[in-house]
Amino acid sequence: MKIVEIADVKSSPNPHGVDARKIYDTENALTVHMTIKPGESLKRHITPVDVFFYVLEGEGIVEVGEERQLVKKDSLIESPKNIVHCWYNESDSDLRILVIKVPKPLQDTKIL
């Protein structure tokens, strides 16, 4: 059994400038624990694989394709591959999400 404590994983540098910690990284999938602070957002981007997000804490605005919606804790959001997506934290508290990419991407994410 392998147990990963989020606090023990260092944040990985990323083009969004947010706290992003790879907590599961195998040949089959990638999971990132992301914290988006109040006022922060990601850059609009496209991934070459399907992604789903699970909101652990807080609330934020998620954009997938032409849709934008406010989502809260315990929401799961699907984002198909090759579709523009983004996150915005316009609240007063941290937004913590799990980002799960399946299968693990072999190509880089395209920042717009």
C-alpha cells in the first residue's frame, strides 16, 4: 500500500502559477491536488486527454468549452479532451480541487 500525504508533496512549477501537487503519477493516469487562492485563476488551456475535477473545498467558477458555472464542494465536473477549460476563484476562501487526467497525457497541455 502506498499512502501520500498532500503536505509532504512539493508544488510543481506550472504555467498557471498556482499550488499544484502531483499526488498520483503512473503510466495510466495523473492526479493533481490543486489549490487556487482567492482572486487566482488558471489560464485557459486544452488537454489532449479527458479530465475530471472533484471539488474538495470551497467554490469556484469552472469553464468547459462554451459553458461557465459556479460549482461547490463535492461536485464532480467532466471535461472532454481537446476542449478549452479553465478555473476561477472569485470567492474569499481557498478552492481545492483534484484534477484527474485519464489516460495519462503523452503530449503537453496547450495554454491559450
